[in-house]
Amino acid sequence: MMGRPPEEPVGPDVWSVCRELIPAGSVFAFLAEHRDALFPEAMFADMYPSADGRPSVPPNELACAIVLQVLHGLSDFETVQHLRCDLRWKAACGLGLNDPAFDPSLLAYFRRRLACSMQPDRIFEKVREVVAATGALKGKHRRALDSAVLEDAVATQDTVTQLIAAIRRVIRDVPGAEAVAAGHCRAHDYTDPGKPRIAWNDEAARTRLVDALVTDALRLLGHLPEQNLGLKAADAVGILTLVAGQDVEPADGSDGTDGRWRIARRTAPDRMISTVDPEARHAHKTHSRYHDGFKAHLAVEPETGLITAIALRPAAGAAWHEAAVARELLAEETGVLQVLADAAYSSADLRATLTAAGHRLLIKPPALKPAVPGGFTLDDFHVDATNGTVTCPGGHTTILLAPGGSHRQRKAWFTAKQCTSCPLKSRCTTAKGGRVVTWRPHHDLQQAARSQATSDPDWQADYRRWRPVVERVIAWLVARGNRRLPCRGWINGERWIHHRAAALNLRRLINLGLDHRKGTWTLAPATP
């Protein structure tokens, strides 16, 4: 059953006795004074449906602890230590001076209750309700979008480690797998989680080991008894199936049917990097710099610095590209917006969707790369999609072919004869067969965007003024060691990042003068 705060605190009431020691205008002082209004008892009633049993720790006490925990980037153990020893934390959560707080495991238990409820992000949603009640966003129609890679909580595994870990998991979780492994798996002692002892600087030895491990994996999968698998066992089999195929290819001279394998000379699309957290992915910032983990996507109101929407998604994959997630971030917005974003959000489909909705776009278009350094780009060609013609800077005209392929692209070929005799060829192409021009859907929108970004001073001034704010908010998001996620898995990370955003929004509102008087949330900035 849901617990309630005691009528008398354990020891002197910290907020009453030590109010002068709690920094005014801080999150601690605000929670000490307004936690019951921010997190009322009714807000958590559905999480404790039973009226029987031992009373829980009051949920608003746990909610305050979680807000402070994610704000300061602390572990469960460190959080409870602060609750026991720090007057600010005791005042914020309503504990008496002599209150020993609770066991750290209760924080994990409370997060699981939140995650399994019908409103897993209710803390973020409650803070968003406060934002709406204050009118902080009233009349503010700008939204800046951006993303940031957050590192995973687990170590990246190489192919050998993944194969051994996946086989061990199947042996552990699938009924009957242990007997199959004992009869068919010979490459490694799978009671040992470590790597086999081989000459790791010997390429031939590494190749033999990978071949043997993949063979063991395929034999194990092929000889498992027919049965209905539970969720845990099915996950283990699925991971082993993926690991056994993503990093290997048939060995030299093999047609793929004789069971000889080697490490593939390529990286599999959407490659799983760890069997411990199968949803984590590689994310490249540049060709040589990458992170392993997830991406945080957020929308920010740049005048106030408030996060209006946030999501955590795998770090790689077309379905999780910035332009795809942007629609989700803006889904609950009403009215016409001014949308600011960098070139990652400049896909033609997103631009067309937002333009059709009436939004003003300050999305930086990517620069076109000329075929010849310093030469002509696509924008220097006149494309008449209606009549199906393309005219080059030299005045030659050719036919624009019908759309084809999954992306519905249209191509135009200028012949070798046209290009060879053209005095502008040196600025256009080096191809012996002539220049090829590719037209994509929404070409006119993209061309107009490139023109506006380079020639419209109002566009440039607004972009430079309001776009950088989202970078500052990302710096707040990853501060205090929060670039690395404190939990494993996409779902757990999604819950954490909403708690983190709620804490940051609350701190920002307090800095803007948040107050609660006579049942109403208001913003009353302090006068200098």
C-alpha cells in the first residue's frame, strides 16, 4: 500500500530549523517548500492499488530523491548517502534530522513501478504541466532541434567475446541446450566466460578460432530440441542467431555450404556491439571518431531553454535518423512554429512535411559538392521537372528521365559530344562519358532553402541567434558525467532521460522565478 509522510518527522524538521542554511532559489529550497504541490499523493495512487500490506516509503519522497539524483548524476547508493548526511537533501525530501532514509534498492524498485505503470514518464509530464500553467511558453513559437550521442553503460565486445557470451547465454537460458552443447560444441570450454588461450598475434590462429566458434553456434542452434520458448530463452536464441552471422563470411575458397568461416571484411549494417545491451549501436561523428550507445533527441524552446520534448533512440539506423525522429518531437505542438536545426534535419521529406504544415524552417541545408573542385553544382543547372528537361550552364539541354528506384530519383545524361565541345567542361565534369545530373523529389524546396540560407540576412540572423541555445541545453544534459547512461537498454534509458529532462526543466523554471501561491503556478523573476 502507498505510504504517507509521518505526522512527526524523525528528529527536528530540517526545513523549519535550518531554512537559512538551504540556498535560496535552489532546487533544494523549492522542493522543501513545494514538493507536495509538485508531486501530490494522488499523482502516484494508481501505482499502489492495494490498501493492504506494509506501507511504502512515501512516493513523493522517492520522486524528489530521483529528481535530485538525476540532476546531480549520482548512483542509488550515493543518493541515499546524501539523504542521510546532507541537510539540503533532507529538507528537499521532507526527512527529519535523524531520519536514516531508506535502502538504496528502493530507488530501483520505485523506478520499476514507474516504468510498468500507464504513465512511465509522469514526472516529466508533471513538470511539463507546470510549464503550461505558468505560461512560460505562451507566445513562444520557436523550437530548436538537435541530438547528442550518449555512451552505453556496457563495454563494446569483439566478435569472439560476443560469440562466447551468446553461446553461454543459450546454454544457461534454453531448456536442453546444455546437453546439446556438451555433445556438439568443441571450440571452447563454455563454463569459462573468458577468451580461449591462443596466439592472438597469429592471424591463422584467430581465423581457426572464429571458424570453430561459428561452427559451434550453428551446431547448437541446429540441434536444440523443438519446444515453445519463453521470452528469455527466445531472446537468447535470437541474439546467438544474429551474432553468428553479422561479423563472418565464407572463408577463402568456400561457397558458404562447407562450414568454413572467417571475420568479414566489412561492417554489418545496424551491427549489434554487445550481447549485454543488444540495442546499443556504433554512432560516427566523423570517419575516425565514433561512440557506442544511443542518441538523445530533443526539442528546445530557445528563449527560455526549456526542453519541450525528448527521446532516446538507437544511435544508428535509418528509422532513428534525426529527420525521422523530428516528427515525433514536434507531434504534440500546436500552431505555426519556427523550426531551427542543423543539416542533419535537412531531409527533403521532413522539409516538405513541415512546410506543408505551415511552419517556418530555419534548417541549415547541406552544401552541395561539385563534381569538380570549385566547379558547378546541381543548383547551376536549370531543371524543369514538369516538362522533363535539364539545361546545363553551357546551354545544352537533355531529357530528364522518369522516376525510378526506391527513392524515385530522376536522372539526366549529357552526352560525351555535348560535354567535349563545351568550353565550360573543366568546371563541370571529368567524366569521359559526359555529366550525369540526379534530380530527387522536393528538389525545388531544397534549392530554395539553399538559396535562402546564403542570401537572406533575416534567416541568417535568426539562425545565429536562436539555434546555438540547443547546444547549451545539450551541455546541461550531459554535464556531471551524464554523457554515459547509468543503465542498460533502450527502455531503461528512455525513462532515465525523461527524468533527467524533468530535473533540468524544473531547475530552469526555478531560475526563471517559479512559485506556487494559492494553488497556482506562476513565474515571478526576482528583481535585481
